[in-house]
Amino acid sequence: MSQSRHEERQQRLKEKVDARIEAAQIERGIVIVFTGNGKGKTTAAFGTVCRAVGHGKKAAVVQFIKGGWDNGERELLEPQGVPFYVMSTGFTWETQNKETDTLACMETWQYAKQLLSDPQYDLVILDELTYMVSYHYLPLAEVIQALQSRPANQSVVITGRGCHRDLIELADTVTEMRPVKHAFDVGIKAQKGIDW
């Protein structure tokens, strides 16, 4: 391709991009969902937290499922003023106790609701929330109500597999992670600092 044809093509692309940027003028918080069976949902959420904190925004993290599991992101972000609220029972497939897990979920959800009503937080992460809805530990209607009632400029990131269709419908941005290949599937141990 000649230089002139390349420039023409790039100019057309620039005009399309510029038009889309000009058309997007609404300013408000958004709901982002990272779902799907692939790796990287929580990693993407924490990337968003780092971006927010780097721009002087106030963020908070609510983690369902992971319990007392060693967490490199928490080690990095808590000293930067990012509070973490972590469900006490940890991985639900380890506890196998619906009553205990439901109580722990509801206790953790109380922190989430406080954050979702606090306008000082620009970003709230609800990590692994999708499981709490699909396991019926947390009423979907209550989650939707809290999301719809949050401060206008607050953004929320929801992570987890099998996101309920009503949460997907409510969200502004949805990304589905799709597994292509995973080291764990061939027996490579999860690595501190890489996988968790």
C-alpha cells in the first residue's frame, strides 16, 4: 500500500473516531461487568481500581468468595487508601454450608450497600458478586435497586462467571472473558504474583 493510500485510510478512520468521541457527551458513573469462563475478570477490575487511584479517585473493593486468601492487589491498594471488605467464609465450594455462606454474604453485602450509597466513592468493585446472585445468597432485586440508586457519578465493576441477564441488561459495558488456553489445565501450578 502506498503512503498516500495509507494516509487516506487513516484519515477516514480518524474522522470516524473523532465523530464517536464528539457524540459521547453524557457524564455519569457506569456499571461495568467482567464475566465469562476465562481468566482475568478480577484482574481487569483491579486494573480499573489502579487507574482510578492513579487519577486521584476514591475506590473501594468488596470481595465475595475469596475470604482470607492471600491477595497481592490488597497488599498494594490498602496502603493507598482503598478499603477492602472481604466475605469471611472464603471459597463457597470449600465451606459447602449454604446457611453460613448466606449469612456471610449478607454481612458483606451490608458494606457494599453502604459504599453504593456513599457519594465520596468514585468506584466500587463487587468482585465475584455474580456467584452470590446465582447461588441465591443475595436477592437479585436488592442488588439492582442498590445499583440503580447509587450516586450519579459513581461507577461500579461487577465480576464473576455466569452474570445474571438482568445485571447484563443494566450494565453500560459488558466484557465476556473467553478461555482459549490456561496453564492450570496442563498442570502448571497457580503462581503468586501472576495468578493471585
